[in-house]
Amino acid sequence: MTTRRFSAPEHPDLDALYGDMAGADVQPLWLLEGLMTATPGKASGAHAWRWKDLKSLAERAGDLVPIERGGDRRVVALANPHLGGRPYATTTLWGAVQYLGPGELAPAHRHSPAALRFVLEGEGVWTLVEGDAVPMAPGDLVLTPAWTWHEHHNPGSEPMLWFDGLDLPIVEALDAVFFEPGADREPNRSVAERSASELRYGGGAGLVPVGGRPAAAHSPLYAYRWADTDRALAALVEQAGGRPAALRFADPSTGRDVMPTMRCEMHRLPPAGATRRPRRVGSSIWVTFRGGCVAHVGEERFALGQGDILAVPSWAELSFEAREQADLFCVSDAPVVEALGLDRLGAGPGPEGGE
Amino acid sequence: MTTRRFSAPEHPDLDALYGDMAGADVQPLWLLEGLMTATPGKASGAHAWRWKDLKSLAERAGDLVPIERGGDRRVVALANPHLGGRPYATTTLWGAVQYLGPGELAPAHRHSPAALRFVLEGEGVWTLVEGDAVPMAPGDLVLTPAWTWHEHHNPGSEPMLWFDGLDLPIVEALDAVFFEPGADREPNRSVAERSASELRYGGGAGLVPVGGRPAAAHSPLYAYRWADTDRALAALVEQAGGRPAALRFADPSTGRDVMPTMRCEMHRLPPAGATRRPRRVGSSIWVTFRGGCVAHVGEERFALGQGDILAVPSWAELSFEAREQADLFCVSDAPVVEALGLDRLGAGPGPEGGE
Amino acid sequence: MTTRRFSAPEHPDLDALYGDMAGADVQPLWLLEGLMTATPGKASGAHAWRWKDLKSLAERAGDLVPIERGGDRRVVALANPHLGGRPYATTTLWGAVQYLGPGELAPAHRHSPAALRFVLEGEGVWTLVEGDAVPMAPGDLVLTPAWTWHEHHNPGSEPMLWFDGLDLPIVEALDAVFFEPGADREPNRSVAERSASELRYGGGAGLVPVGGRPAAAHSPLYAYRWADTDRALAALVEQAGGRPAALRFADPSTGRDVMPTMRCEMHRLPPAGATRRPRRVGSSIWVTFRGGCVAHVGEERFALGQGDILAVPSWAELSFEAREQADLFCVSDAPVVEALGLDRLGAGPGPEGGE
Amino acid sequence: MTTRRFSAPEHPDLDALYGDMAGADVQPLWLLEGLMTATPGKASGAHAWRWKDLKSLAERAGDLVPIERGGDRRVVALANPHLGGRPYATTTLWGAVQYLGPGELAPAHRHSPAALRFVLEGEGVWTLVEGDAVPMAPGDLVLTPAWTWHEHHNPGSEPMLWFDGLDLPIVEALDAVFFEPGADREPNRSVAERSASELRYGGGAGLVPVGGRPAAAHSPLYAYRWADTDRALAALVEQAGGRPAALRFADPSTGRDVMPTMRCEMHRLPPAGATRRPRRVGSSIWVTFRGGCVAHVGEERFALGQGDILAVPSWAELSFEAREQADLFCVSDAPVVEALGLDRLGAGPGPEGGE
């Protein structure tokens, strides 16, 4: 099952054997090259996208492609050039920028791939998740877990742009994709200031309602607000004596990842802060929310400014140096890798935050 | 193994048999009455203590018993008169009022029974838990989990009174009590505004630090602040359309109970709110933090005002009616009952909060 | 909360205070002696019962006390003399010898305390657990988990004697005892060679039926046969190079303990084998099934022959030396101690079996 | 994110936009067809391979391709023609037939993809898993879990053929493949009758050794013997009143699947037995070990005789009818699908075995 291969078949009957094998829908392992690699990461590479480009392209699409022509979602997908034309940011993660113009409505649908939104620009939009209206603002993480109905509303006068993260490549690899469009109905356009999910589960650290937790694999809390994230990061950095720190977004009722296929984190690098992460199995996407930094992935160097997005493949060496304070949102496939017992760390320093 | 008993031994050899049994350190089951009861709760009963009494007695003890004469802790234990003189509030829970006067210090010790504090009156006290200074104020829940070092400081000018809850009767029944006094050393008297545990784990709903969770069976967050509790309860009541609601204090990194032996909850009854709980296995103590209500336990009626404390035995029918808005802190042995598969609910309505 | 106590109250008002406290159903902690001990085990001690005595007493009871006079169960309870007259073997465990004479039937009942039987002598008895007829023979472990209906039948011509283990002291301490007698009906007297529970779950190591596991906290397998136990122990000893070894009886579908409150193990000491166990929190009962050995509990020495039973308190030092090969059945409260986070090992060698 | 697409871009600036998008390594979602399908299974199909073909091809390879020319493993991979030339049996599972001739040795290596062997023909082979020599015989299931060293020895005079199942497509999709060849050393050629893993963990249903379970994600038991499987299936069929039954191979110490990525089951259809399984997410491979049956997958019909192998895609309708008693080994990706919360059953009868 190695990839060693010998030069050529010598025996005259081998050609006939290989022909018969092909006819019988089998393949000889010893002619399959590259089936197993010494380490991961050979099939992919790091790539960065510039916010300037993404925003400009999304805005032009906003002008030229009405949402009903955009197949319900005006989404510009990150297509990592190392992935041979597939519209994916990494081997396991879909990343995209979504643009919702003033007055627009992206109608309801649901799908078994799970999605998350991390808001980059705009105000006044809300999304309806399983009937619960969730306001969106910059820095907020909003979940639309697997098979939940969701639709996006922009009743305001300015567009909103957000980052979309999905586990689509994983769900596709497992041949587990279901999709269902919503009924054509006039949607409810009234919206509360806080979602029901926040009223019930957003009370604070370790405060969970008595009774009634839905038996779902995902977080019952659909929105994590930037004001809370910012305050929590500041406390972590204070407690860490000014060193970089990171928080993980969790199901407040179980502490598990927000969804079974994606881990979400927010990392803060104080000015002049630097971190180095050990190699790890699994890929990730990093979205620069505030500030700027330099990322090193293996031998490559990426200068990241506000809104820039970086895709990092499995088993890559990764480090960051902040020029000014930098806040980075990260989504990864870590829960999948861990659930299947495939997690492994390379040599190197422990990760930031004292992990 | 029933408790049916027949009148008297008829056979003349029985006396000799019973004598020989006694000599051999065995007992005949058929002479043991009351070994198994049809339902629990026979060995206990409900009882209420008045804050007026508790406070007055604690204050008098504050005057008359210096803390070094009080065995390090000036604690007035609730001794449920249904428990035959044992100093326990229920069969499984210790409840008490602790009084710490101005300038006093309750020195360090640790024990395998777990303890919690729910603050009732006073300001400016802090407790040192495993070296982490935790400020205390009314309405706060503060944990000193099993086998953590703890000492209490009152550098201010007014006394503090708090409710102590311990799992001592359980740990004693399991013959698992360890106790260790602290070294005689001059304690650190400087204190931060927020404990390190709060800086790390108090960030907000579903925001947990990356890395470094201690592998403990208890919550890494030692303090749950009244301001957060109050706000979360208000949101729950709003989401419940004005009906009574309750929250459970949880380990923010796992969602489990704060400690493996005690469940802590805060219940809010809006004015004129009423709840009825089904009978359940396990006992509880209820501390009236704000407002007043009437509790019915079986056939008994208890009017509860601010500071009053109610002990409720296993398998009792329990209901509350609020006169004004009432906030009740509740500690119970529910995690123990559930871990051992002994939980059972009687007929009746579902508990409040949609449980 | 220590146990230090000062000589006497000096202040003249103290008597009045203590009187008022008594009237208010509270007790001053500082007058409560011995509330917390430095280590467990102070309230109990080891004790051994001789099979010769137990069997003789049980047989005499069989002659003199008809089963209908024995309250449905002819049970001789081990009453550890260190427990002040309570009919318990340890602070947490009930141990007893049950005697069922030829032609007798112990009618159906159920209770929330869980029970297990370890058969010592006799043939031909079967017990009906939740309608499933389970044959019993020497060396078999048979479960009647919490709240399962059970009745015992002896259709044969010789008596059976077995060891009963129950978690009654724990369930009583939690005030969680429920009991229900069975209906008076003519019981089914036909019995299969193997119980349904064995046909489904007794298939072999790691072979579990697809579908249908009951959602119970206890093992779905009600009987563990001596022939299997014996063979498994021989393999373990072989694999351990002739050193002592032990197996744990587990739920075959989860690997957890057979019931949530009691751990069952079988220990084999080869001839001249010796083991020393570290102190541990929690108590245990040891039943000598075959062979003989010497047990040391702290400073005490107990020579154990076939059928002898030893009760070991919490936090005791325990070691065994075999004279000939000895097979010891052990039931302990370890799952309770572990579930509540109270487990702790003292210094010393690791336990047998490479634990 | 639907797959609806409108006919053509009308706006003259759209071409420029799409060109700029391509240049910026992004893709417009609304031009991506087929990204989400209504249900799974569109990308694959069922396929059957005949044992006659597989055996003949493997034997010819045995003659023509020495093992050192076969890249260490003489493996004929099932290449489902619905998968576009990829050497996989289903989207998530590798299936193959491996042939080890008399006197041959497949040298040591290890890899992060997990492997299992189900033996079809031959005697006398043993495999070395992490230094533990495991004999192999027909009907045995033998595990070589992720990252365990393994090598195969045939000291006998007849060849062995076995089915290989691997999670390679999943581990590849997660970019988590590690591979390491073993050192060139003279292997140990002595072999015990039973592996150490069986001596420790093969004792019987619910009998697990005290102490020392390795903290691995996979079963510590490496071999499940046909004699045990056969006996357990017979008991299940008896208990089911002669209806079809199935068992799952489990970690005896936890009840979990033998490895975190693959579920292994053995299904027995008594003569004239028929089962229908609801659609389910996830794919499977079925190996006919004994007897014969007809499988229906959707609209397709496959007559299966001894040794024939069937690949079943995700969300397919599947039913079996036995002509004679048929024993089918099944490997599936069910643990992956369930761990990620993607499991779903279609309408239809419950699965066999009372699931």
C-alpha cells in the first residue's frame, strides 16, 4: 500500500492480467501512485484573498446580478487555486463572501451542510433561523446549523457583506447532501431586537435555562455578539499578561463546538504579539476582522489587512506576527478530525492561550 | 425484603437461632422493620427558618464567639427537626448561615465535601479559592469545590452574612471525608476586582478560552454575579411571556452542574406567578433572595420573606405562589440522584421553564 | 469547619445564645465535634464472616422460618459490628446470604435499590427478572437491577445459598427507596436453558446485537456464567505471566459497570500469589468463591476459606496472600465514588492487573 | 445556494465581472451547477463483484507479481464504475481482495487510514499488529487500526485471500493521510495460538480486565473469531424466533464501534429470510461469507453467492432475500455519519434485528 513503484511489468502475461482487471472493475494497488502520502497537505496549499478584491467583486455582482438571478444567494466563493478548480477554500471548507443589497431578501431554504456567517460590513440585516429573527452586525457570528430553515432580510438602506463558512466539502465527500427550497410565501418582516435563542441561551457564562434544551447536535444559541466577544478577549489578554489569547465559540449548554463539523474561534494578537502554532491535522480559514498582521504558512508569507481571508491547509506550519492589534476569526474542521480520532499535533510550541 | 412482619416466633428453637445470629453478627431480614418503604420521604420533613432569627443569632455569635473560638468558621447550621438532631437541612444537604465580621479572616483549609456560598448581606468580602481572590457581594454564587483551598477575608467595616451549602451528608454517607487545615502563614491581602477564574471563564454565553481547561470535575468559574443572573432571568421571563422561569448555574466549558454533587438554580416568580413542581427524588434547600412567596410542601404551607430558607425533602409535592416578584436560590442533590440512575418524577405538570 | 474545640464558653451570654439556637433549630458549628475527619474510615472497620456459621444459620432458618414467614425472602444480613447495629456490611453496601429451600418460591417484588446474587451452593434454581427466566448455578453472577421485578424459584430437591449484594445504604442515604410487592398470581414455572438476555447480549466479547438496546442505566445482560468467568480469568493470568489478575463484570453494550451503584469484579490469586492494593475511597465486600487466602486490612489479619466473606471499609490498606489458588468475588461502591468525583488513591503499588 | 440557473447573463458587464472573478480566484455560486442535490446518492451507484473473478485475478497476480513487486501488498482494489475511475468501492470506503501466497511475508508499515480484514479463504496466516501476533482463519474479522504497525505472514503451504476494508477515501478527503514504512528487519516468526489482545479482551460478553485499558480510539481486541460470531448469530436468530438477525462488532470495553470510522456487522438471513432496510445516509460494502441471497438496491437486482461483494451507496433502498441461509459481513461509514450529526433514516420498516 505504499507508493513505491517498479519500472515496468516484465512478465508477458501481465498486460492480459491488467486488461482483465480493468474489465472486472478492479485496480491493482501496486500501480496506483500516490495513494498514501507520508504526511498530509500534499494536495493543497495556502492562499489569501484581498478584501479590496472581494468587496469590489461582490459590489459589482450586487449591481449586475439581481438576487433572484443569483439562485437566491449572491455568493462569491473562494476557489483555492491549489484545489484544481473546485470552488472550495480548503479541502474540507467552503468559504465565501455574501452580499445582500438594501431592500433585498434571500428567500428561505435549508440544507444538510451547516453554515455560519461572520459579519464584515453593514448594518440592519437580520436572518430568520427556524423562525427566530436574528439581527446581524459587524463582528457577530451567526449560525444556520444543518437542516435549519434560513432566509436573510435587508430592510435597510445600505448593503451588508459577510463571510460564509460551510462544511460542504465534507458533507459532499460523505454523500450526505440534502437540500430543500422554502415555500414561496410572504415572509414575516417584523423583527425583535434580540432573538429568542439569545433570550434563552445568551444570558451569560454558565447561565443556562432550566428545561427545554432542544436535543440538537448544534448550539441552541444562534448569535454570538461582537461586544461580548470583544470584552471576553480583552479579559483573556489581561489574564494572560498581555500575550495573545483566543476564545472558542461554544454551545453554552454543553461546551461543545457550535456545530459538529466546524470549530469557530476568535484570536486576538496584541500589538507586536506573535504566535506560532504546531502543525496540526485539518484545515482552517482565517478572516481578519480588525487590524493587520503577517501570517507565515510554511515558507510562504501573507500580509493580512482588514477583511483579508487566508486559507491554511492540513499539516501546515502557521505563525502570526501582529503589526497593530489584530482580531482574527477562524473556522476549522477540528471537530471532524477529532471525532474520527485523526487529530495529531506536530512538534513545536503549544498553541496560544496556554492550550 | 418487604416490611411485613408476623406477630411472633412460634417455634421454640427460634430464640436460640436469633441468639446465635446476634453472636455471629448477622440479622434476620424478616425481623427488620421499615427497611424498604413504598416511597421516599418518610424519614424527613420540610422545615423553614426565618431570616430574622438566623441573622439575629449569627450577629450575637459574631459578638460573643471570636472566629478563632469558632473553629475557624462562625457558622450556624440549619438542623432540620425532622432529622433527629443531626445538624443537616435535609438528608443529603448541609445548609448554614455564615457570619464574617469587619476585619475578620477565616483561615485556609480544604475538605472533600464541596461547598458553595450564596451571599445575602454585606459588601467588601473576598474569598481566596486555590489562590484566586474572588470578591463577594449580595446575590453572588461563589464556589469552593471539593478539596480546593479556601479562606475568607473581610477587610471592610461591615459584616457579611451568606448561605453555605455543602454536600457533607452525602460525602459522610460514602465515608469519603478528607479534611486538611491550612498552614499558619500571613495571607495575601491584596485583591483584584475580578478573579482570574472570571477573566478566563466569565466571558459570556458560549465564549470559552482556547486551551488550558483544568481537568477538574467542577466548574472552572468560581463566581456567578448577581447582575448577570438578574439580567439572564429577566430575559428568560421575557421569552416565556411573563411566566416564571429558572436558570441553572453551569460549568461554562461543559454545561454540567457546577459541582458533581450539587445543582444550583435561580428561580424567578413574577408578581402573582405560581408554579407547581412534580414530586421528584432528591432533596433541596430554597433561599429567598428577594421578594416573598408562599410555598406549599405537601399539606404544609410556608410564607417566605427575604432571607427565609426552606428545606424540602425527597418526593415531596412542592408549589410556590408569589405575592410580589420573588427570586429564589435553590441547591439540590439532583446530580447525585441522576448519576446513580435514581431520578424519577411523579405525576403532575412539567416543571417551570418548560423543562 | 474543623473539629478543634475550645474548652468551654466563657462569656455569660453564651448559654442564652445556645439556648436560643436550639429553639430556632440551628446548631453552632463550633460545638459540633468530629464533623470532618482528616481521612475516611473512622466510622467503620473490617469484619469477616465464616461460611460455616453463615451456612449453618441459613439452614436453621430454612428449617424454622417458612418463606411466607420470612417476609418473602429468607435472608441473613451481614451486620458489621463496627456499624453500631445497623444491618449493613459496610457504610454503603448491604451483604447477605439468602437460602431458598427445595420447592420454595420467593414471590415477585421490585425496589429502587439494586441487587445482585453471587451463587455459592446448590443447583436448579432460577430467578425471573422482568419476565426473563435466568437459571442460577454456583459461581454465576445474576443481576436484579433497580426497579426490575424479580422472583426466585427452586423447583429442585436441594437448597441453594447465594450471596446478596445491595446498594441499600446508599439509596437510603439519598432518601430514594421505592418498594412494590408483586401481584399474587400463579407464576410461570417453565424455564428455558438460557435467558433471553443471554441469547441477545451473551454472544461473546464485543458481539452486540444490532438494534433494540433498552435505554437503561444497567446491563441488559442479567447473568454472567462461571464457566465464562473461569476461562477469562485463566487467560488473563496466562497473559500476565502467572501473576494475579482480575476482571470486571461490565455491560457488554457500553463497557460500563453492570449497575450504576455497584462494581463487580472477580479476582484470581494463583497459588502463592500476593497483591497489595493502594488505599482507595469507598468500601467493598469480598466473597471467597474457591480456595483460600489471607487478607490483611490495616493491622488486621483474616484467614479466608471457601465461602468466607470480608467487609473492607473506605480508605483501608488491603492485601491478599494466597495459600492455594483463590478466586474472590468483589462488590464495591466504586461507580458511586467515581461518579461524584470523590475517588482518590493512596500511595502504594498500582492495583493488580496492571491497573 | 440552489442549483437553479438562469439561461444566460444578459448584462454586457457580466463577462468582465466573471473574468475578474476568475482572476481573483473566486467563483460565482449562481453559475455552479449541482452544488447541492435534493438527496444524496446522485454521485454514485451500486455495484457487485463476483468472487469467481476476484479470486481468479488475485491468483493470477499471485503468480505474476511477487510481493516485493506489489509494493508490499498484493491487493486488488474494487473500483466502483460509478466513481469515475477512482479505486474505491463507495464514496467513503476502500474495498479490496488481498492475496498472500505460501511462504510470503507482507512487510511492516503503518498508516493513519484504518484497515480491517475479513478472511475468506485459506489457513495458517497470521498478522502482527503492534507486535501482537494474531492468527487468521476464514470468517475472522481482524483489525489493524489507524497508525498501528502491521505485517502479514503466511508460513503455510496454501494461499490466503481476505477482504480488506479501509476508510481511505474519508481520511483522504480530510487531508489526514500519514504513511510510514517499517524498518527492514528480520521479523519474529514464532506465533502464539491466541493473541495477547484476545487473552486480555476476548474473555466473553461483559468480562473486561481490571486495569490497563489503552487510551485508544479503537478496540483493544484485534480479532473476532468466526466460531464466536457464528454462535452469537445462532442465539440471536433463536431469540428472534427464526427471523433475520445481525450483530455489531464492538470494542468490548466500551461498546463503541471497533474503529472510529467504520462499523462492522454480521448479518444472518435464515433460509427464506428477507429484510428491508430504510434508506440511510452513508455507504456500505457487503461481503457474502456463506450461502447466497438476492439483494435489491433501488431498482437494481444482484444475485449474490459465496464471496461476492456488493457496494451500496448513500441513501439507497436496500433489501435482501435469502435463498438458503446467508451470512453477510457488512462494513459501513456509519460512525462517521453519526459523529457528524448527518445520520438520517428514510421512511420504511425498522431495520432487522429489532433496531
